[in-house]
Amino acid sequence: MAKSQDWFNKLRISYEIGELNDGDLHHDPFEQFRIWLEAAATQQLPEPNAFVLSTVDQTHTPSSRTVLLKSFDTKGFVFFSNYNSKKAKSIELNPKVVMNFLWLPLHRQVIIEGTATKISREDSEDYFKTRPISSQLGAWTSPQSEVIENREVLEKRAQEFSEKFQDQVPMPDFWGGFIIDPNLIEFWQGRPSRLHDRFRYTKETKNSTWKLNRIAP
Ligand SMILES: Cc1cc2nc3c(=O)[nH]c(=O)nc-3n(C[C@H](O)[C@H](O)[C@H](O)COP(=O)(O)O)c2cc1C
């Protein structure tokens, strides 16, 4: 049964816990991001490094999914995935992506638009080695984004790979990291009456400096 309008209206909340002013923002958007990510971690939000990654394929069809940020610096934001997955195929054909971090208990959202490229195999391997063995085996086991017959197929493959590699799991060549080089970073803080604070950093193409603007909510 569809929910009534009244049911949805009762979900409405007023965003009253924070505000964002020009003077509050760091001139460097990466530093500003770090401050907000750390605030989300300090507040013990579950997986504060989770973000929704949107891609657009060659037919202009968008798709989204959640992934985990694993590192970032001024060169960009890094996540790891299967290079044969739907997202990876989209990125290969169209590297323009959007990241969306939602830290709802803080009434905060960060949107990052940029260009994704694969990181070096060496850097991927450095990270792969830090993963628990079960996750390393998971990378081999899952033909990510493909149709599979049933769960047993997955469990059988997991068993086969764990017997094959025992305790030294090499990184599959179809797995690794992507780095997203941003050209736009927007910080959103919920405010009462839907008059939220939004600030957007855009990268100036000529000298790679960041311009900061307040945006209407
Ligand atoms: C909290 C959370 C974290 C996730 N982290 C990752 C990740 O870091 N890398 C990844 O490939 N998939 C991750 N996934 C699974 C993806 O959302 C997605 O199902 C998978 O990558 C396949 O996406 P695709 O078929 O669109 O390529 C995560 C899912 C959730 C809910």
C-alpha cells in the first residue's frame, strides 16, 4: 500500500544544528573536506567515508552506487573496485563522475565533481596488502556486476580461491583503485526554513586555484 502524504509529512525535520559562513571555511577545499570528514568520524557516524558515486555511460545513462573513500590529498580522492564492474566500464568510456557524501546526523552533504582515472598497479597493491585476507579473496571471488545463478556459485568460488591461494593472496589484475581529480567541491549545511548554507569551490582552469562562492539553496 502506498503511504499517505501525511505519513511523509511527519518525516519532515528542521535542520537547526549548524550553520556555515564564509569565514568558517578553509581557503583550501581539501582541508575543509578533512575538517568535515573528521567531524563525521568524531561524531561516530557509521562509515563516514562512504559516498555515493555516480557515473554516466556512453549512452548518457547515469548510475549510482556507494563506495568507500580510502585516501585523499590534493591530487584527488581514492576508492577501490573491480575494473570489470559496471562503474569501471562507465568510467573507461566517460571519466566524469560525481561523489556525494551524506552525513545526515550533522545535516551535512558534500558533493564533489571530477574526473576519475586508474591509479598505478603499485599503489593499488600497496593498499591491497593492507586488506584482510577475506576481503582479498572477495576481490577474486566476485565477478562484480555480472548476473550469477545463485549464492552457492559465490560460495563455491570463495572456497576454490581460498584453497588456491591459502595465505598469500595476489591482487587480481582486474582490481584496483581510482583517483578522482576534482574540479568542483560543494559543502552543504542544512538550515531552518530550507534556507540552507551552500558553498562551492570551483577550480579555475587557467591557474588551478580554487574560487569560492555562496550558492542559493
Ligand atoms: C557502505 C558500502 C560500501 C561499499 N564500498 C564499496 C567499495 O569501496 N568498492 C566497491 O567496489 N563496492 C563497494 N560497495 C558495493 C557497491 O555499492 C556496488 O554494489 C558495487 O561496487 C557494484 O557496483 P556497480 O555494479 O555499479 O559497478 C559498497 C556498498 C556499500 C553499501
